[in-house]
Amino acid sequence: MKTILIFVLAVLPRIFPDYSGVTVPENIAPLNFSVIEPSAGSFRAEFSSGPVSFTVKSRSGDISIPLKKWKDLIAGGNGTVTVSTSVRKNGVWESYKPFNIYVSSDRIDSHIAYRLIPPGYEVWGRMGIYQRCLESYRQTPVAENRLTDDNCMNCHSFANRRPDRMMLHMRAEHGGTYILKDGEIEKVNTKTPETIAAGVYPQWSNDGRYIAFSVNDIAQIFHSSDPNRVEVYDNESDVVVYDVEKHELIFSPLTKSEEYFETMPCFSPDGRALYFCRCRAVENMPHGYQEAKYNIVKIDFDPATGSLGDNLVTVYDAESEGKSASLPRISPDGRFLLFTHQTYGQFPIWHKDADLYLVNLENGEVSRLEELNSDDADSYHSWSSNGRWIVFSSRRDDGLYTKPYIGHINAEGKASKPFLLPQENPREFYLRLMESFNIPEFITGKVEAGPEDFAKSAIDGTASEVTSRKSF
């Protein structure tokens, strides 16, 4: 009888992605991973949860989990998957300390959408907006600039995560805002004589009638030695609301002023409040870019009349702490406001100190989401439709490329360790990918419109003009 020597180690295996201790939904694609042990010649991973167990063997260290076995393993949610890995080196097997994956019965929306773009932003070639099914590894294009003269595409947004009501901007060639509604794509020119620019950072109201935009005079700094490689700042900015039905921009002196920079708007789930970021105008840009300290404020909005209120309420006063806040996003139940917290500015995706924070809107309590954050930039985020998951951009893996991480948030606002978007072969995929994931957004299904549809609207369509209206 052949004797097999097995040494049991008291350490966790080194794996990529790091899926140890993460919480995942019951409808997620298999969490394939690689065991990083160059001197090993054989690899084995044993998966077990209740009565279900199986083993995956590998020569390369890449652990590919069969889809049917994975579904059986995580079926029903509220379970714990135990993973035991072993490697064979010099004829001896070494078994690592097992780790757990926690499965939640809180399901996740079936898709996310994102832009893929080179990380520097100052130059680009091909780029596009893509969608990914979270229940498999399938990625399909929504819009690609190879069909629109290699222009810039950005700032896609969805009405209440609906795949049939969305918008995106095109810049330079074929510039305009493209709005998908009722199966038709309309090209719109959102610049009016009363605004400093066309619409920039958007968010829809849940009913799909209004889009809140910032309008910005944007500039960039590319540092040669600063750890925050790129700085995006405003020379001036305002917030407006676009009525999709009336082709009308709505603003007030409280959302459009010379004394303040207003930007990064979002609606409350019921559409009756508009949140945005606001700071005192900084006159000596670009030298004073670190002086820009943004608070989060809100103003009433009447969706029946398209009217803004006459009073601003400060939701989070970051300036009093010498800090800045950006990207407010409200949970679908209206209880929590998720935002990015950084030392200065409103465009945090290159700020290494950018972290995700949560405001409990019922009691005003503010907390840093320790479980989600890292030592590098953690920024752009969106909520799932049930409010139990967020997807956000993080540079934690290499400090250069943003990748989408998904984290669970329970009913009390407590977060769990996030997991990197699964791929069929994550080590090869993320090593070869030379693009950043930008603006990850949950959607409840697949966008049926495709690159050819957006290209046809861009090349053949005439942009609709809009008017402006001052509210109160």
C-alpha cells in the first residue's frame, strides 16, 4: 500500500481573488480562484456545505468550479461553504487551513453595467459601455466607440436599475446625451444659454421622468510625483434637473450659484428630495484644488410640478472635519446614504484615502464601512434593487486599475467583506486586462439595445434642444 504524506498547515492558502470569509448571494456565478504556490505541481480544492461536497483538481493552480455543482452547493442561501485546499510539492501534500464562504439568501440583481477604459483618462483608444450577467461570466456590449469614430463615452445611468430606461453621454464627435426610453434612443443637447455646460454627472429619478445632472467646467491635473496620480476638479459647477417629457432643465438659486460649487446629484427613492455635494467656490484653481471641501446637502423636489424647494438642509458636514464628501447614493428603502469620504475634492477615484461611509438617515449616525474599505481608493458605488448589495470601484489590487467589488449590507447597515467580480479564469482575466472598470451600476436585466442602435442614433440622429426654467 502506497503511503501518502500530508502535512497540515496552520495558515490560509494564498489565493487570487481573496474569497476567504466573503459573503455572496445565492445566485452568483462560481467563485473560481487560483492557488498561488509556484513550486507546487498539483492542486486540490475540496468544497462542502451540508450534504453537498466535491473536489476540484488542477495542475496549474486554477480552480474551476463546475456550474451545476456550485449551484447545488449554494442553493437556498444562508449556508456556509467550507473550502479546503492542498498542494503537492516534492511528492508531499500540504493541506492549508480551511476557509469559509458565507452564502446569503438575499439575491442580487442579475446584471451590472460598467465602462471599460484605460486607467489614465488623458488618452484612450477603444472604449465602451458593457453589461455583465452576474449569474454567469457573459459580458456583452451596450455601446462601443469603434462605431462612433472613437469618441468618448461616459456617465451611463439607469432609471431605478431598469435596463429599458437608461442614458449615456458621448463627447467630442457626435456629442450629446443619449436617452433610451420605450425602445427608442433620443439624442439630446442639454446645453442651454443659462447653463455653463451640457449635463455631466447624472442620476435618474426612480419613476424615470427626471434626470438630475451636474453641469461642470472640468479640468484635470496629471501629477508627476503625487501618490494621487490624477486630480479632476471644477472651475465652476451647478446642479439642474432635466424633465425627460418636457425637454426642460430646472434649476434654482440654491442649486446654481456663483458662491458655491454644486455637483454629484441624486434623487431620494420617492423622488421628493434631491441630494447633492456643495462647497464654497474656490477662486484660485488649479492651485487651490485641495481647498475644495464638499458637504452633502438636500433640497425638496416636487415631481408633480417639477419644482425645487426654497431651503437647503445639510445632511453631512464634512467641511467642519476638514474633509470632503462625494457621490451620495440613497438605499432603495430610503434609510441609508452611502458616500465617498476623502480629504478634498469631489472626484475621488484617484484619491488613495477615499473610503466608503454610511449615513443612517433615521438618526444621523455616520460610520466608516471598515469591512469594505482598503488602503487604496474605494469609490464609485451603487445599490442593488433590494438594498442588500453594493458594487463599487476599488484600486486595492494594484493601485492602478479599478476593479468591481461587491459587498453585502444587512438591514442594520453592517457590511461584510466584499468579493471581486468573479471570472471564469480570474488570474488570467485580470492579469491581461489593460482597462479599468468605471461606474459599475446594478441593473435588473439585460439591456436589449446594442452598439449598432446607439451608433445609428449618433450618426443619423439630430439632437433635440432643451429649454431652461428657474424654479421659485
